Amino acid sequence: MTLPITTPSASPVAQAATVVIHAEVNLPPLCRITDVLPVVPIKRSTVWLWVRTGRFPAPIRPFGKFCTVWRREDILAWLSKAGA
């Protein structure tokens, strides 16, 4: 399934990004940004912009301030919400 996701008008990225939702997304329980980017085909800077504006789940830092991860459940919930 392919869904259009529009970006905020102030965003430096293109006006629309396409999120492809696969039947089964293979993500580890704690996902680094390199795990998230293939599933959500937007640029790294857009992920951080959307985190700041509340459009993307906030990461957690369970191992200290230099290790940022997302919970798999948060990413899957966001993908489901984007597909609604």
C-alpha cells in the first residue's frame, strides 16, 4: 500500500513523501535511525524535523545520551496511523 504524506509548508523537503507499508515490516525491538529509514522513505533530516514538530514518534535514550532508538511498536503504530 502506498500512502501520500504531506510535509509542513515550512519544511525544506518536497511537498509530499510516499510511505510504503509492507504486509510485514522487519524491525528490531529497538530501532536505530538506520533501521527506520528503509521503512519510512524520508530523509534523516525530515525524521528529526517531524520528531520536533510531533509528526513522528519521539525516540528514547535508554543507554545514555549518545544512543537514540525508537520502539518498534511506536514505529508500527505511526505507520498504521499514516495508513488510516
